[in-house]
Amino acid sequence: MPKAFFLKRIRKTQFFIYFSQKTMIEQITHKNMRKFLFFIFLIGFCTSIFGQYTDIINSNQPGNSQSAYALGKKVLQFEGGLWVENRKHTHTHTNMFISGLNYTVRYGYFSNKLEFMLQGALIYDYTQQNRFITTTQSHFGFYNHTLGAKYLIYNPYFENKPNLYSWKANHSFNWNNMIPAVAIYAGVNAFPNERYFYSGIAPFSPKVVLALQSHPSPRTALIGNIIANRFTTQYPEWGYVLTLTHNLDNGRFSIFAESEGIQSQWYSDHIIRLGGAYLFTKDIQVNIDLGASWKDTPSRYIALLGFSYRIDKYDKFLPQEKK
């Protein structure tokens, strides 16, 4: 599900925890000190357990950015999309028509802050080159695979208490909401296809992503990724992805806008994407992305239909109440 869908539920849980803590503090006496300390420990444990898991699917789609938050322990998720693309290069006089399948498998393991991720793409292209004569060729195969893990290293928490003396304070923008959650991703690229990169590219190379996520408002998520890719190879790549997602009032539709930049000696680009997503059930989401590049070496026009599905076994590892 888009990254902004679940924040409202988390805040309701946090408000309930705050209210419960306040009520217990007012009633505490020396005689029930032990019970009180045990209650505080239990609240802290529950807060850590439910801090990342959400009861609605949390997909990295739409867009190409990574959320800072993990799925939750024992949650398996599939994300993918069918896409078509046209690339036209003015210098090489080539026109490439591409169709393909993106796929991502994510799994939360050991901790609510940790997830493992496999990403890949299967691609078909038909290419025309128009110089003195027109030549054509086609190719079908894998594009690249990346296997890695992401860990949430910082998760901000703020109690947005109402100000009983100031209407302005209650309705002004809270800059604390811009403080992001921070996660680090580390992975390995495996067997990239030279046709879509360059001759002699290393079969294995590292990829590191710094993922930042803040929520300016309850229905809005701002995600930033800073990317270092193949930085041990001949042509290291540096990039960023900035995604803004907004959940509409009906709760099922969301819209997004995204800017992605890539910089290296062999290829540089800037891509803008727009689109939306729809939540069918708490475990199923579909999305549509449209994208275009700013330059003509090559120019790129992209359309994608995405799908996300979650298998949620999160409650299986929680203590069950005896009957």
C-alpha cells in the first residue's frame, strides 16, 4: 500500500498508549509500584512490537523509492509490474521498444526493523537503428538481480498534544513531522545484462541506499533515497529518488509524484513519474505509473501497471492467550 496509508492507524495506537500511561500514573501508589513497573514494561514491549508492522499492506509501489520502514516480522510480500517503454537516442539513431516484468520479493525476519529483499526484471526489446539503412534486432532475457537487506536505524516519535490555549498552535504546521525515519539498505547486484549496461560490466557489485521517510501530514508521506550503486566498478553510479505520496479522503486511492536522478560516466538521466494506487483489500494493491525523461540521449517514455500482494503471518509469532 502507498506509504502514507497506515500513519493514521499508528497515531491512534500511540494516542491510546499515551492516555493509558497518564491514567496509570495518576492512580499509582507505593503498594502497587511493582504492578505499575510491570505495566510500563509491557507498554514499552508492545510499542516496539507494533512500531513497524501495519494491518494494511505497506508497498514500495507506486514509484521507485524504498520506504524506510520494514514489513514486520513473518510478513511476506510480492511487488511487481508490467511495463512498456520507448527509448529514442538522437546520437546513435536508435529507437528501442521495451516491454518487461519487474518483480520484488520482500520478507520481514527476526525483527520488525529488518527485511530482506530480492529485486529483478525480465525484459524484451525490439530495436531499430536508422543510419544509411534500417537494421533491427530483438532480445529477451533478464535485466539484473539485486539481493539485499534493509534495517531501520531511527524511528522518530512525537506526541502531538492539543494546545488548550492556542488555536493557531493547533492548526499550524508541525515541523517535528518533517524529522525522518532513517533506514540503511545494503545489497549485491548479480549478473547484469551487458546489453542494457556496458561491455565488461562486473558480474557482482555493491549497492547501498540511505532511505529517509517523513510524514508532513497524516495522509502525506515524503520519501527520499540517496543511492550509491556499483561504486567498486569502473563506472560507479550515484543517484537519488524523491517521492511524495498523498492518500485521498476515501482512504483507498492515493496519488504520487516522483523525481529520480542518475549520474555516472556511462549514463546520466533525470526521470519524472506521476501516478496513483488503489487499495482493493488490506493485502492487495494495484498502481499505475507514467514517466518521462528530460533529455534525448535517450529520451524515455514509460508506462507501468503494478501489483502488490501480502501474505501476513505477523500474528503467528505473538503470544497467544490460553483458552
